[in-house]
Amino acid sequence: MRVVVLTGAGISAESGLATFRGAGGLWEGHAVEDVATPEAFARDPALVHRFYDMRRPRAKSAQPNAVHRALARLREVHDLTLVTQNVDDLHDRGGANDVIHMHGRLDGALCAGCGHRWPAPESLAGLLCPARGAKEARPDIVWFGEMPYEMDRILAALEACDVFAAIGTSGQVYPAAGFGRIAAQAGAHTVELNLDRSAISRDFHEHRIGPATETVPAWVEELSARA
Ligand code: APR
């Protein structure tokens, strides 16, 4: 069975990482346009670096939870394309390989000048690009207004899958928020696993409400029994 899974901040919440739009969410402390757009970086790179430098050690000290481990197991029994909006590496450390980080990743640095990528140190502020020496190091994060990574591969997987699941995402940000409708129109069975209804619930045939660490392992067990 061909399965595509999209994850959002809700699956890292139970590892202690703040979501974006819940109470105490990341955006509450910051206006998106001040820390997560190319214009913000051009205007005040130090503020943008501080925002991501603050998140990097928190993500590094967080531990994968039952959701990350269950999804890693799912790949052992089905043809799984795992796409995450999250910029932490909890899927990778939870045993999944070939994770598509469509919004980039906190542990990556990117040179805004030449496109060189390298592992991010604790702080990127004032860092020189190790390839060409330009002072243009930025977080390897896809900001609002930029094209998410690997969209061709994601769309091809959505068009061909039998099952699409959106897990722990509010469905507020496109193109990820449109994946359920694309998969349903291509004939896939779509399931949403979330604490509550979301902005995209209408796009899903099935809903499993509850904490992802409870709903996802049960869902993976059921899917695995159909292998
Ligand atoms: N189990 C399941 N779902 C949960 C849990 C949980 N324990 N905790 C929270 N959720 C759900 C919330 O109900 C909400 O629908 O996770 C979702 C979190 O929504 P957001 O904070 O908006 O995160 P996300 O959907 O990943 O945001 C998408 O927006 O700000 C941009 O680039 C950023 O990748 C991010 C994108």
C-alpha cells in the first residue's frame, strides 16, 4: 500500500516543543513577518538569528516520542512517503529515514549567497559561508513567501497514494494545507489525526481525535495488519 503522511507541530508537542498557534505558541511571541520571511532577514538578521538560535538547542534536547517511532515502523511494512512541516529532527532521530523536510530544518545552515549547505552550529549570527567566505549564513528554513522543498516529489506521491494522513497540523499554511484535497481527488482514502478539528478537516474522509501518541500507534498497527 502506498501511504503519504504529512506531520505538523502537533506531533512534536508531546516531545515538549511549542506549536505555532496553540496557547503559548511560537508565533505568540513573534510576528511572523518579523522573524520568518526573507524581508525580515534582510531588515534585521540579528533578530531572525536570535529566534532560530533560541529554538535550535530546544529541538536538539527534545526526544522522539511514540508518534515518531510508530511512523518509522510504518515504513517497514508499506511504501511510505513521510513529509514533515516540522524543522526539528525528531522523525530522523525516531528511526525514520528519507524524511522530506519541506520547510527545511533547524540543524541546517544555508548560504544565502551561493546556496552551500552545512550542519548548523549553535548560532549562525555573523557566520561566514565555509565554501565561499561570504557573510550570508542563514537558517536552512523555508520562510513565508519561499517555495517549500521537494514539492515535485511530494505532489507525485500524493497523486499516486492509496492513503494520505495529516497528523498534528492546523492546516493554516499552504501548500501543505492543500495536500488532503489533492490526495482525495486522486482517489486516496484520507485520514486526519489531531487533537481537534482543523481548518482542513472537511478534506478528510476519516478523523481520529486525540493525542497523537495514542492515535498514531493504533492507526499504524491497523495499517500494518493490512500489509
Ligand atoms: N496530538 C495531535 N495533534 C496535536 C497535539 C497532539 N498532542 N497537540 C497539538 N495538536 C494539533 C493542534 O490541534 C493543531 O491543529 O497540532 C496542530 C498544530 O498547529 P500549528 O501550531 O499551526 O502547527 P502546524 O500546523 O505544523 O503549522 C504549519 O505553519 O507557521 C508555519 O512553518 C510553520 O510548519 C509550520 C506551519
